[in-house]
Amino acid sequence: MEGIKLSFPAETPPLSVIVAISLSASPVTIDSSAAATTVPTFAFSDGRKLSGTSVLLRYVGRSANTLPGFYGRDAFESSQIDEWVDYAPVFSSGSEFENACTRVDKYLQSLTFLVGHSLSIADVAIWSALAGSGPRWESLRKSKKYQNLVRWFNSILLEHTEPLNKAATYTVKKGSGKPVAASKSKDQQKAVKTDASDKGKSEVDLPGAEMGKVRLRFAPEPSGYLHIGHAKAALLNKYFAERYQGEVIVRFDDTNPAKESNEFVDNLVKDIGTLGIKYEKVTYTSDYFPDLMKMAEKLIREGKAYVDDTPREVMQKERMDGIDSKCRNQSVEENLKLWEEMIKGSERGLQCCVRGKLDMQDPNKAMRDPVYYRCNLMSHHRIGSQYKVYPTYDFACPFVDSLEGITHALRSSEYHDRNAQYYKVLEDMGMRRVEIYEFSRLNLVFTLLSKRKLLWFVQQGLVGGWDDPRFPTVQGIVRRGLKIEALIQFILEQGASKNLNLMEWDKLWSINKKIIDPVCPRHTAVIEERRVLFTLKDGPDEPFVRLIPKHKKFEGAGEKATTFTKRIWIEEADASAISVDEEVTLMDWGNAIVKEITKDEEGRVTALSGVLNLQGSVKTTKLKLTWLPETNELVKLTLTDFDYLITKKKLEEDDEVTDFVNPYTKKETLALGDSNMRNLQCGDVIQLERKGYFRCDVPFIKSSKPIVLFSIPDGRQHQPLSAN
């Protein structure tokens, strides 16, 4: 898309085209003062032209290589996108505006994007049509009329704040002087605020950053799945790249073949996509192994590194005490000879490592001759057995950062003591300086973020895998029922704070509840064990079905079929709380009066009978009961609750995880559910009346196999599970 100029009349800017250009970082020159054009126009350097908002939008969609799926991933998706692009102008018709809102709101009830699983120009077209309508849409955003549409609109604004605000500078409502896309809700204005020390700032600055010249990297080690701590680093890279119109690359720090695998690489790429991280390219530290080896040899020849055969335990003690190694001053020739033995992986070479010659008396122990290279005879998951020596993170990271043109390396504050080492290594290498920017590590109560300790749980069979809903991995928390929008909001609200703190999960789950509650369908379940049959003497002799809303405040959730019968099931806990002649409310039906209560020898209620009193007021009853009809259409459910994997709020580095394993982390309860739940799909989020929110993990397959629902925390005080 080089050499293209966009011209348009200043009073009618093509918001969707400008937004698409900004989101895709397309190199288009924008001229908003062109009086000669009556419609938006692309002028190409070779003299060709394209005109019309939808034509230009489709051109950007097809040309945006940085956004996979921006114009669909196949012909069907592209055709769906065309439908939405053609539909978008309806929003500019005054009489049709709310009808259009209703249609899109209903369409989005269970979708994150209009087409496929990523942002496309369909979303851009509809989003821009709403944003461009100004006060009319803003007033509806504040109401609860189109909650799903508002959720979708706010999610896009939150995820793409910088490019959208950039676009807003070109799109001024006639006569108002205010950018139409720049308005944000209070929650979104808070989203980039930092801790108390940054009060008054809505954004965090990246020192020395120049607009359009920032290059960042997200560099996970492929030794586990992406967890919530990594997600903070990834999203901050995304935030700064968007803010400074820069770019992010993903680099796999694959320098330890003993821990790494292609499985981890594949799942890290998947999770990065789940977080919505747009990256320039994927690289591997192993791509640079030849260059790293040459650099190690160069430093040895210059006397800035040496080969040491000191036993590991002795070396650790000498570093602690500031004692020079006996090998520190050996000749360059001897060092090169031992380096060759290391490269061969010989018995002698296996006794050695390469260390940087920094300062053994430095108060900062990270400066006391760190290890640069060590032998490892294991096969590398990507390049096999080509190498017998591998660089350490401390050696490879600054080298590759500088070589790849990284301007700012975002690192959590746990690496603070190694910052001086990072800069010194670059200095000794004679390479370009890279600025380190620190942020606080995300620490959550009762949560393990050590991949080594998480791996232990996997290996011991204490969890079902890296995507276990008790794990803090992205796949785990999504499987538990967390929406990515909630995670993004939670992390961006912290900003790039350097304050170390231990956070509660409650805040994250509270944000999640605000996202799911306005739109998730309501269903009914009754605990199967000791359920009680309630016979309504004047109930319907023949069962009948009535359609009722799945969500009383959100029409887009659809309707469910409820069967009304003479005999209904209620839970034992409810039955035991009822007295003879008490009036109760049967939810979604009306009142009933209990006339008889039957109990067994142990005093447990086994049956109830009574009469309907549908004219009774629901305001006067103490008990509001969920119930299910006695039919063979009910489905079997397994309701699954989870607890923290460990019993200590914060594990210290030297704590043995085996001492703090929680013995009760999963509880399964059998229940019956309404027949409408046969239509649930894996990943659907629902609310079970009076029980809370659940995510469907295993949908309906056959009558004998239960639907598996995972309980989603709602941010209220955590209640530990027990053996009972």
C-alpha cells in the first residue's frame, strides 16, 4: 500500500476507512483539506484512483497484511463481511437507527466479533457508523437497552484505544470541533491509569520513545503455557506499541532444550492470539545461535570472558562471597582450547562453562561474573542435536534485543538487579543500547506463577493439564469462564505500575461478572440428591409449554420452553425450609400454598403437596423456589466447583510446593437441568437461577452422559471447598 494518498472533504470524513488505516498501520497519507474531492478517494502514485467509502474500506481490508482475517479467512467470511459493510450506512438513516441497533445487538448475543474469530472490516464498518452518529449513540451507550452491542463497542474501543484515538483526530463532527471516536466511558478512561503515584495521568510514558519508531518484543520461554503473569507483559507491549504507533515481535527464548518443546511453542502462539496481540513476526533465539557463538568467542579473545571448570556449588559460594575463580586469569589460549571442548560436548567440555569477566566485588551479585554459556547434550526441539552448547538468558537476551532493533525491553521488576548486567553485557559486546522499562510482576493470592511448580502439578496428575481451570494459564482461566475482555481491562487498569502488591482474584472476577451478567441466558437446575417431589393438586392435568425469556432484561438472549406440570421437583434444602400452610413463589410461574409435608424416619422431607395460588403476590412470600417439571426431558448435569491449588497466600522462592498442596480443589455435584440446556455449546456461559454463573465445558451428547458445567466465580468472598 505504498504511495497512496487518501483525500476527502473535511466536513464528511470517511471514519471507517480512517479507522481501518489506523488499526492496520497502513502507510497511507491522509489529506483532510482536499477541496477538489467530493467523495473519499485513494490516489495511487502511478495515477490510478479508487473512490467511495465502502470501496476504500474493502481495499484496506484486502491489503492489511498485519491483521490476519481483516477481510475474512475464506470466501464465505469475505462475503459475510461484504454484507455488513453494505449494511453499515443504515445507521445514518434517522428512522432506521434504532432498528439497526436492535438487529446487531441480537446478532452479537453470543459473539465477540461480527464475522469469524478476529477483528475484521465488518466490525470497523459498524463500529464507525455508531461512533460517527455522535450524541445519539452516546445516549444509547449509557442506557441498558443494547447491552450486547455496547459490550462489543466498548471492547473494541478498549482493545484499540490508541489507533482509534489517532483516527479520531481526522474525524471532527461538523460544527462541534470534537473528535467523534475519542469519547470514552469512565471505566475506559481508568483503564490506562496506574497506581497512586501516577494520579492525574491517564497514560504511562515510555522513556525516550519516538512516535512511529518504537519496537518491542514479547519473549516467552517455550517451557510452559502462557499464564496471567505473561499476559500482563504481552498486553503492556501491545499497549505501548499502539500508543507509539510502533510494533511488537514475538520471540521464543528457546535456549534450554531440557525444558522446551514444540507443544509449548504451538500453545503460546495460540494464547497470544487469544489475547489479541498483533505482532510483526515470530523469531527464535535459536535463529541467532551462530552469531551468539561468534560473540562468545570474540569476548573470550578480548579477555572479557573466560572458561571456568569450577564445580557449580563452589562457583555459587564464590559468587556470594566475592571470591575470584581460579580460572579467571588463565590465558586466552587456554580459554579457547576449553571453549572448543565445550563446543564438541566432550567429557572435558561438559565440566566447563563460559563466564563474563565483569566485577566479582560488585555489591550487586548479578555483576559477579555471570555464566554466558553452558553445555547441554539434549536434543533441541527445533534444531535437533546440532549444538552441544547453549547461551544463557543473561547473554542471549541483550544480544538479540539489540540485533533485532528493539528500542525498549519491557521486563518485570523481579529482574531489577540484573539491569546493570544487561547494560554491561551490551557494552562489552559493543552493541547498540536497548532501554529497559520495568513494570511490577502480577502476583495473585494462592496462585502459582512459577512454570516449574505448575509443571510439577501436571506431572503429578493433580490437574488435568496446562488448560486445567484451576491453573492461572490463559487457557485455564478462559476454560473457567473468564472473558478475555475482563482480563484486558483488569491488566490495563493497573497500567505499568512498578508497585509490588499481592492482588485478590475477586477484582478480576467482578469485572468478568459485569461483562457476562447483562447478556448470559438464565436456566434452572435442581440438585439431584434427595430432591423432593412437590405435587400441586390443582395443577395442570395435561402438561403445557410456555415460551419465556432466557433473560428478562436482555431480549437478545432469546426464549426458552418451560413445561408446566402437576408434579414438580424442588431441592431438599428448599423443601426443608417450608412450613405447612406456607405460601411460596415458584419462579416463572406464580405462588403456591404447601398443605402437606411428608418426612422419613430421619426427619428429612421426602414429598410435598399443595395448591396453586397464582393470584398471590410474590412480594409477600419469603421463599422464591427454583423448580423443574417431572418429565423425562430433563438433562443430567455435573456442576463443578474449584478451589485454589495451594493453601498459602504467597509461596516464597524456597517454599516446597508439596508442603502447601490443597487436598480439596474440585467438587462435583450431580443435578438435573431444564431441557433447553441440550442446545448448549462448549464455551457457552449461563446463569443457573439462585446458583450462579457457569461455563459449559462438555455439552449434551446423549441422555446418559451429563452436561459438565464449570462454576464461574462472581467476585464475592471465596468459600473454601471441604471434603463434605
